[in-house]
Amino acid sequence: MTRYDLNGRACPNRTVSNCYQTVRVDQGERNWTLTARNPLGTLELRDTADLKKRVRLLAPMEVVASGVNASVQWQWERPQYHILLMVCQVQLNHSGHIDVRNFSGIGLRSVVLHGLAPAQTYTVHVCCGLKQHFWKWGDWSEGSTFKTEEDIPEMLDVWMQIEGNQTMILWKPLTVNQSHGQIKDYEVTWGRQETILHPPQNDFLISDRSTDEGHRVTVTAKNSAGSSLPSIIIIPRLPIRSKSSMKIVGSDGGFNLSWSASPNSSCGYVVDWCPTHKKCRVEWVKVPAGITRARIQSASFEEGVRYTLSIFACTPGAPELWERREGYVKECLPKGPIQRLAAEQHGSDTVLISWTGIPPENQTAFIHGYIIYYFDTSHPSSMRIFNVTTDEPGAKNLTGIPVSSYRFIVKALTSVGEGGDSSPVFLQMNPQTDQLITVIIIFLGSAACLLALVTILCYRNWKCVKENLYPKIPQPVWKEEWLTPLESNGRQILYVDPCQPSEIDIVCNREQSGEAVLDNNAGKGALTNTNSDVPALHGYYNQLLTKTTSGHFTFSPHTMATPFSQLSGTVIQNPSYNLEVQASLDMGQSVGYEPDMNSFSCPNPELHNTMSYVPFETDSRGYKFQCHIEDSSPLQE
């Protein structure tokens, strides 16, 4: 066991930390020797000091702190301390934060603390030392706990979230250091309306507001000490002008955001954010004027979720949307598959690949393009790759693909790799002839359907079609008034209207006696005869006239000669008649008649008495040229 001695006198407490003796302090500087002995040996420590300059004060006693005026008081155990010039430390502990403040004075026994937060709990400790000959701080006093008085709350941080014609007024709950006491309620004023809300509610919905004017909203917080200064926000008119978004890449769980300065900004900027494809309550941060950058950090940020960040310029009126960003705090491989992959043959060696991209709400990274993988199923090792450098899904033609069976798959390309694999699609490439046959079959089928449709329509409307395209042709009808009265021999003569002489020059055979020849001196169309007993011929009938030995003309119904075989000039046909004549009695049936000009001679004045006739049938199939014989005047019935 070790024994301690101070200047040859044993230490009464026999401790290893200190040794004290009662001595006079006015002896000036002297030597001090501390000796330690045990069975193993002896050790001495020597020092020279003036006790007046080696003073270490005892701890203050009865420390009392008051929250009314934030003052701290204590007492000294030794009365001699009341005349000493000392310096003291006051240590404040608030919610784990330690604040040390220094005070000095003669016989210091109280201090006043300034700048303490209202309605906060503090724990205070005090220690002192000599100021003139400072050597060491004295011991710390025991702690004393107190609570400061409440004060009016700070201004609320107010913002808005607009969806359609509804606006949500939001404000951040006040922290303990900002509330200055317990918040009892919030007061929201909108126009002439005033609404009282109680914590923890910190939002207010304004619905069905008009679009032609802005609205001024005031929000205040209230505690037992009073109400905070009003926070004012002006809701802009609807609709709010939209802005296109720019991509932004996050880092370290947040976004390093920067933007161009707005000429309309007078009180800084407001940056709010929310997941792009989810309903949420926006978060925001306010940036002082003159600063165009901010570090956006939030405990609600998630990896693989796209966020939209909107930058508003703070103006004397309503906030103005200035710029907008979209990005991921951290991009991840796509999880959702590419949908509706399809492959279709176009031509002999072309395949059209189409697909639908990953839905935006399932995207976990920006898609920079797509990769098409395909190979011949008979040669799986012959993998081919085709890159599509676009982030928009669509269709792509692959050319130079020979006839075979293929397997296709599409993947999305992102900055963190490939993902979102589609389900595989198989396609059998066929020769072009098969496609041609298919096209022909489709064409014929379409034509048959069209023909059937036309046939059905024509069948249903056949009466109308027949009347317009194929009108009924009336049958010719003979009337009794067209024929002469029935004679005693059973014959009837058809009335023939006189016709003008033909312009055709008829050349008669001069070698036959009594034949008619053309008399150029008598005028065109007039026929003369060498026999002066025969009148001039100015026309022709459809019966064949022959000259008898007595100089008369008779009808020969069975002689079928071409009337114009000896005519010069152009042959004129009359297609308007197509009638058949039927011989009566014992003359037989004749299907037509043509005058014989070879035996043609001028008629006898008694032609009507010597002419035979052929009665006509109403069902005749044709009618040949008629001959009209006139005297010096037209024939009169």
C-alpha cells in the first residue's frame, strides 16, 4: 500500500488524487514536496509556488435559474470569495446543444442570459476561476433546469398546390424553436372568409374558384403569447402557363439545381417538387433573391422514381412559373416489360417491328433508345443486334432478312444498362409468291363480295333498272286503214305515200325494147321511155314490174333480183323498214322484195288493174325498198 506525505506531513485522506493542508497563504513563494512510499520504494515530486497565484475556486452552490428573465444565481461556500476578482463560465444545454458563455466580476454570484429561445427548456452549470492570477477553472456546479417564457410564433412558410380549378394552401409546421410555445390554432383568411384550423392540420382547400382573377390568402399561427405575423400568398389566375421540362440527373440522394435569372423576380425563388406520375403533396424550399442555384434534399426521395421540380419566380403579385426539370435521384434498371411487341413481314426480305414502350409510371430511368435482338431459330448462335436511337416507342423496318423462322425481342437502353425485356415474338418469313397469291385471293374475294352486293341491289331494284336501261320496244301493229278495201278477188293494196324522185341516176338497159332510160333534158330524177305510150317514171314500188307483149307491166313476186345491180353512184339503203310480206292464196310466202332493174320498163297507165299484190303480215320480220310509179302527176288513191 502506498503512503503520501506533503512537506513531511501525511495526507489525511490518503487518496491518490489530491492532498490538502491548512496553511497561511501570505507566506509568499515556497517549496512543496510530495513523497510517495510503498514496500517497493520511495518517489518524490517537488514544486515551487506562491499560493496566492495557485488558487482553484470551489464549485458554486445553490444555483438557481429563472425563465422569467432568464437569470442564473448561485452562492459561495467561502466568504473570502466575495472579494476576489473572478471569471465564471455558464454552460447551457438545450436539446443536446451546449452553449458556454463567460462572465467576470468581483465576488460574482449572478448573471443574465440573453438570446434564449422562448418556451425552451435549458440546463445550466457554473464554474469560476481567478481572473488576476488565473491558474485553473474550479469545479462545475450541479445542474439547474429551467424553461423560458413563451413568445409570439414566427411567420409561417406558406405555399400552394394547384390542381385544375382547386388550390391547396399549404404551410410548414413550425419547429419548437419557431413556435415559441404551443400552437393553439391557425387562422386562414380568404377574401371575406375566415377559417380557424387546429393542429396538426396544416393545409386548406380552396375549390371552385373563378379563373378571371387572383386571390389573396393570409395565414397566421397563434399561441398563448399571441398571433404570428401574417403570411400572404397570391394565387395566380387560371390557367397557369405550362413549361416544357428539361432532364436533370440526381446525385448523392438529391438534386443540384441551377436556373437562369428571371427579370420578374423581386423576392427570390420557390422550388417545389413532387413525383411525376404519382399524386402527392408538394414539398418546397424558398431561395433568397439573387441566388439561382439550390441543393434539393428531402427525406421522401426514393430511388427509381421520377420527380418534377418546378421553379417559380417570387414577384410582388402571384408567383410565376419560370422553369421546370424532371429527373431521378438515382436511376435503376427498368423493371416493367416492353409491351405489345409485334413482327410483320413486308416484302420478301423486310420485317416491320413495332412495340409499345414501358409505361411512364413504371419507368425507373430515362430511356435513351431500344435494342432489337433477333436470330434464326435454326441457328440460335446467329444473334443479330439493331439499335434504335430514340426514346419514343414506335416501329422499325429490318431489311435483308432471308426466308426462315426468326425470334425477336426488344430491350430498353438506359444510362445504367439494358432492361425491360419484352416477351419474345416468332415470325416465319414466306416467299413473295405466297404473298402475291394471298393478295390475289383477297382481291378476288373483295371483287366477289362487291359483285354479290351489286347483284343484290340490282335484284331488289330490277324494275327500275329495266325501265332505265332496257325499255320495252313496242311491236308493230297493222291497221285496216292502211290497206285498200278488200276486193272481190280477196286482195288488198297497201297505201303508199308518194316520195320525191331519187337523186340516183338509173341507167336502163337500152337493148330491151320498151325500157326506160334517163332523160337528162327532162331534169334529174325523171325517167323517159322509148315507147311513147308509157308515161314517165318518177319512182318505184316494191313489186317487180315486167313488160308483157301488150305493153303492160305485171308483178312477178318470185323474181328476186338486186334492184341496184345496174345503178351507177352510191347505193342508198333504208334500214327503217324491216317488214316481211306474206303472199296469199297460191302465191306462196316471200321474205322480201328487190326490184329488178334489168327488166325494168315504164308502167302502163292501167297499172292498178293489172298489178297483183302481196298482203302483209303484222308479224313481218323485214321490209324491202318500195317502188313508186307516178303519172305526170303524183299517184292519188
